[in-house]
Amino acid sequence: MGESIYKIIDLVGSSSTSWEDAATKAIESASKSLRDLRIAEVRKLDIKIEDGKPAQFRTNLRLSFKFQD
């Protein structure tokens, strides 16, 4: 097995439903332009509030993918 190098990027997904849905949307969107996604690490969760109610669940992810020459 050869050596591998991975690149790490930060993404923020948002959803009006849940943090899990926000993370899923971010990963699915990234997978359209990046190959060999490996690990998604949840770094931060927050909620945008409007009129005293949760409006958007936001998930900040650190995503790694295999670097290809």
C-alpha cells in the first residue's frame, strides 16, 4: 500500500430541519466536486434565531479527502 496525502477543508452546511441534515447537505454538495472524501469531523454546531425561534441549524465540518496528483 502506497503513501497517501490528504487535504482538509472547512465547510458549513445549513438546514431548517436539523444539524444532521445540515451536515449531510454539506457532504453531499462537496462530493459533487471532490473525490475520495474520507472523514467529516463536526467542529461546531449553532442555530440562527429569527423572531425568537430556531430558523437555521448550522454544522461546521472539517472534511478530509485524498489529495491526487
